[in-house]
Amino acid sequence: MTLILVTDRDGTPHNLDAGDGDSLMVALRDAGLSVEGICGGNLSCGTCHIHVQNATQGQLPPVSADEAALLADLPDVVPQSRLSCQIPVTPALAGLAIVVAPD
Ligand code: FES
């Protein structure tokens, strides 16, 4: 399990114990933190949008062209936007802080 700091859409902070090997989307969805992940991680819905607060260089996988293309169509995109379905949970994410993007 990897501890990730999550702020939900109401601004409430949570300590999320995410299962290694899942995607971050699955961990957020299963914890009931307002991430729907409707497409199951197939890069077609954007309902797993998060804003990353504190990633260090190399901590997250790079943004693929397909992820960037979908992000470009979403509202409330910021430079720190990611699709959580594209981020595998590994121990390297320990201490990561994210905010669930607005609906
Ligand atoms: S779950 Fe649909 S784009 Fe991430």
C-alpha cells in the first residue's frame, strides 16, 4: 500500500492507502473520492481528472500523446492536470498530493 494525500471536490483532505499495481483512478474510485472512471481507464471519458500538487521529477509516468489529447478537451485543465487512470500506483508515489478536479 502506498499513502497518497487526496483533496476531494469538497476540499476535504484524505489519506488514501492505494493498492500497488492498481491505477490511481481505481484507488480513488474504490475509496469513494468522487472519481468515476467511467471508461475503465481506456482514455475516453476524462472522469478521472486530477490536479497533481507536488510530484517530483520522474515520480509520475510521462503524459502520452493520447492522454494529452483528452486533457485538451476537458474543462478546468491546469499545467498539473493528469488522468489518474494513466498513473500506476507504485511505492514511488508515496507522499504524492493530488486534488480531484472539478466536475
Ligand atoms: S478513466 Fe476514463 S479517461 Fe481515465
